Amino acid sequence: MSGYPYGQGYPGVAGQAPGAPPAYSWFQTVDSDHSGYISVKELKQALVNSNWSTFNDETCLMMINMFDKTQTGRIDLFGFSALWTFIQQWKNLFQQYDWDHSGSISYNELQQALFQMGYNLSLQFTQLLPSFWQPCHAAGPLHPGVHPVAGAD
């Protein structure tokens, strides 16, 4: 959706709904009740972490709220397209700093990434950061975390 203001998406083509084609395709798959909106429940069913665990409700609600311009607790095609773009950008950034291509970010990779972004943090502090967003039972390196599940319903 780059170059188009939020809510306008790609120019429509006759017979085709607006929005980025991959996002539109996923939107149709994720919108299991065909309401024209994605709810927290639908988003949760559509996304899994890199270890195939589901996202928790709070994370899905946070993602919905980031792009819910109507404050209804759900997103339309345009909000979903913006979320899709955000997720793709986040995954690309993650892959950029996963220097050993392990599928996870080690503490050293995280520290180097933060340093390149202008943050000079100790390794000890960097090792504390994952505890702020990973579940209590999770340990170890960070994972990219977002994988659409085909045929989510």
C-alpha cells in the first residue's frame, strides 16, 4: 500500500476489490464469517508463531487496535492491508538481522541490531528484553513470530 493514503488502498480494477492483492487474498481467507471484517478470534486463528503456537488474545487485539480506525475491535480490508504490510516489513527487518539465517535472533544479533539503530545497550540488558514480550515459559532467542495459516477458519 505504499504511496496510497490509509483507507484508499490500491486503485480498484473492475471486478476486483481494493487492497494489495496478497492482503486481499488473505483477507478473504481469514474473514471466515464473510462479514467484511476481521475479528480478534479470526486473526488469532489465522496467525501462528514460528514454533507453531498460537498468538494470545492480547497480542491479536493489539494488532487489531493498531489498524482499527473505527474503534470497533475489528479491521476491514484496508486495516488488514495495513496490518499485512506492517507484518511483512517486520519480517523483512527480522530477516535482515538474522545474520546466521537460523530463523531466530540471538542475543548477540539483537545487541548488534540495536547498536546499528543507535542504541548502545549492554549484553546483560539485551538479554532481558525478550522477557518483555515472550511468554514466561519461552526461553532463548527471538523468532519472527508471524505465519499465516492457510485455510484458517
